[in-house]
Amino acid sequence: MDAVVDVRGLCVSTRDEQGADRLIVKEAEFAVSRNAVLALIGESGSGKTTIAMALMGYARPGCRIAAGSVRVGGTDVLALPPRALADFRGKRVTYIPQSAAAAFNPSRRIMAQVVEGASIHGLMPRAAAEAKAVELFRALSLPEPGSIGRRFPHQVSGGQLQRLMAAMALLSDPELVILDEPTTALDVTTQIEVLRAFKKVVRERGTTAIYVSHDLAVVAQVADRIVVLRDGEIQEQGATDRILVAPQHAYTSSLLQAADPTLRSFRQADRRGDPGPPLLEARDLVAGYGPAGADGRPAAPVLTGISLAIRRGSVLGVVGESGCGKSTLARVVAGLLPAARGRLTLDGEALAPGAASRTRDQLRRIQIVFQTADTALNPARTVARILGRPLDLYHGMAADRRRRRVRELLDMVRLPRHLAERYPDELSGGQKQRVNLARALAAEPDLILCDEVTSSLDTVVGAAVLELLDELRRELGVAYMFISHDLSTVRAICDEVMILYAGRKVESGPRQTMSMRPLHPYTDLLIASVPELRMGWLESVRPAVGEGPGKPRYADAACAFYGRCGLRLEGTCDRRAPETQRLAKGAEILCHRAEQELLAGQAERSRTISAPVTVT
């Protein structure tokens, strides 16, 4: 085997609370052949990123590479002096992080940042670097490749930023590219675009790659081989097709089960909610950003005409791509963003648009759990102080009672009590998200708004959080608005589902109806975009019609989905607003097509979906 990467006996250690060395990577050994893609997969804390960093001769603060060897292209990486190591990184090995948004400088234009490495390492003149960058933009299927570099990072979508980061990494024609969870935070349709672009460029340029992920379904589309990690140890490794079909280790089997939404089991029979009047009701909400015009609409509208109802103890799932208005809806319900028009009621009582005008009890009864616990938790406060704040604010608890209640809350979210004195940066991603949830529960709310609470978690931890939410719902009678871009997850946990596109509700109905046809064409696209646990799935999925996700070009047309719809009616969908119609299955959709026309069109799509697709 012509190995580009050869790792032998790699050990990485850190110091525990008693000052003793503790291994967090133990005797890792693997090799990657030229032009191949190797996936490192496992739960949070399994050592995936630690090993990936070690391939660049880097260990995080507080850690050190204790033993072993790492060779890349014949170079002993761990023996390189600092100056040579700095030259090695960025020229021969490059890294694509999980969050491109955090990696780009918001105050500088994109092109200047993409070609900066070429200047630092003296690889080529600026003009040549920019010309090569434009070639890469085109190869990565970025829109307007000749001019997109003149934009600032906030002027492109998340999926475009990830591909721009890939262009930056590939500019030096490196021997090895490390991709660290590059699609984890992306919605399913954007993820397909990014995966296709990554795979196309890696294959065409003969690049060797390490792909770090917790998602086996994604890995199945891009990797030739898989290394399965747990607690810093390799459990098994082998060809991707063998790992997916015949795993040899019980832990690998558990990862496969957690990655398959059809295997998730919740007590659906117990999950009907209170049949009485709605706990929360919204009518014709209009919301957005910027000053309102004469018609009451904000300068940058995000939500248009949204109505919904959530009953006690029930779960409403809100699904859609990035930018569809999901998080804006949560902010409106929480009072963080006042609605420009429309009405909100809690138990039949009108809610003021802004949180500042709501009573303390109304604030207590509606809590929000944000997507990223890292930014939602104060890093300067211990878990006990974080959880103690709502206990003091809403319940006025004395110190002794507050300490006891903190311990009870930790028990409730299945966290050890000793974590009360830890700081957020001393916790894993899953632990931080449970603290985030415990803080919401401390208020003893009636409704919790869960905004993408599992999107950044690995499949095993994410499944555990979903189980916990479901258990708390049954035990405490709390209701949820569960926001996600993953329809399969929503169908597993929610009673009712609402699909948003471009700020409009295009389909809604009971959970069961979301697996029954006909569907709104956009819902059909979302379902078809969830990766399957099989190799070749990415090539079998036909690209969507039109310009892809993001702000639709036809946002001002009568139907916002017109530009991407495979069943659109020319002269109708682009000229006349669709009306809501009720389908025989019990769902409501916003579409011009009659039920039988939708059935016929989606049946035709099913017949052709397995045909191979050549992506150019």
C-alpha cells in the first residue's frame, strides 16, 4: 500500500485533577493510502479530533503527544522543529474545521482570506492565487465563482462558507486534507450540496483525506475506510462497505443503530398531549428585522402568516432549511423578537410581543434552550451558579434549598452531582446541552422551545438527549416546540409537524402523515435528502431543481418554492398565491397542485430516484 499517512502507537495524554498523566488516545495505529479517504468516527470525547490534530503535530492546551510516530508523505511529523512544523501546516497538510463561520474573519473579504495562506507560505503570486481560487470556487459548485470572493462572510450561506473553507484548504495542493465535522451543523439539503462538492474535488484532484465525523450515514458517502474510536481506543477498522454491513464490534453496532432513525423507539402511544384548549396559540404572525413599513411589515420580513397551536404535554416539530425562519419563530414566541403583526396567547391570555412587557410568570412558563450550549452558558460561572440563577429569579429560593434543587435538577437530566462545581469548558458537548436543558427546567416551565438542541451532538448523545426530552415530557407534562432541520428526528419525537419554507408554513399535520404521500414538494425534498446508511446513496439522489437552498430567487413570486419545485406549474405558481388545502391523510399543504397530481408526480420521482446520477 502506497501510504500517505502512517500512524503507529500514537498516545496523547493530559493531566487529571490530581496532576497525574491520563491517556486520552491509546496506541492508535492506522494508515491511509494515496488518493483515499479515511473516516475517524465515534462519540464526543472518543479522540477523533485529538488524533486528527496530532497528524499536524499539534496537541490541545493541557495535552501532549506522549508516544508513537506520525508520518505524512514520508515526513516524521513529530520530529519536525517548530519553524518546519509551521511550514508543514498549511502547505502539505491543511485543515477544514466544523464551523467555517467561526473560522472566517467577518471584517475581511472572502478572497483575501482564501489566498492568505499562499502569501504566508510564499507559494505563488497574489494574482495566480486568486485565479486558482476562482477555479476551485467553480469546481466546488459555488455561485458566481468570479465575484463571490468580493463578498464578506456574512453575505454567503453556511454551506457556501464551508465550501469556501475547502477552497482555502485545497489552494496549496496539500498531500493531506483533514475535514473535521464539516457538515454537522448544515441542514440536509445543504449537506448534500457540500458532500457532493467535497467528494467531486477530492476525487478529481487525487487528494488524500481524513474525514472526522460522528455520522455514519454521511461517512458512508465519502469514505473508503473507517476507523471506529471509543474513549481514545480503536475498536475496529476496515473497508466502509464491510463496516456498514458486518460490524465486528458491539460498539460499532450501537453507532449504526443510533444513526438509523427508523430504529429509534419512543413511547408513541403515551404521547398524545392534553386534548383540551391550546397552551400556546399563534395567529397570523408576521416578523422580521428592520423598521416596519406603512403596511406593518418589517423591512426584512422573515415570517409571514404563521399560525400554530401547542397543547399541554405535546410536541410540535418545526422543520426547514437554514434561513427558513425556525429560530426566528422561537425568538418571537419567547419575546426576544417582537412580532410586527399577529397574536400570541398563553392559556388564552394575550402575550405581549416583547419579553420586557411580559409578566415574570409568563417569562417563567416559556423557556428556550439554544442550539449551541457553548455560547449559551456563561463560561465564568459554575454549573451550580448557572442553575441557581433561575431558581433565585423565579422562585426566590434560599441558599440551602437552592443547593438541594440544583442536585435534583442534575439528577433529572442524568448528570453526576459533582459536576455542580465544574465550569462549562470542563464538560463535554452532551453534558453542556443537558445543563442547558436543566436551566430551562429550573424555571418549572409549561413550554420549552428547543432550538436545534441535538444538531451539534453525536448520534449516540443526541439520541440520549431525545430520550431524555421524551421522558421529561411524560413525567412533568411539559410541552415542547422542537426545532430541527432533520425531519427524521422530528418524526421520531413529535406529535405534530410544521414545515417552513421562506418564512411560510407549507405543510403541517400529525407526525404520522409526514411519512404518507402526497407531500408538499418541499417536504418530499427534505425526506429525500436525509442520508441513508448505504454506500452510493449520494450518487442516487437526484439534484433538486433550481438554485438550491438559501434565500430563494423567487421569494417575491406567488409561490416561494417555485424556483426549486419539480412539480411547478408555469404561469400559475409564479403568478398566483397558492391556497392551503387539506389532504385526505389529514395534513394541510400550501400548493396549487391537486392531491392526485401530487401523488402522480411523487410516484414518478420514486421510480427514478434510484437511477445513477452523474454530478458535474
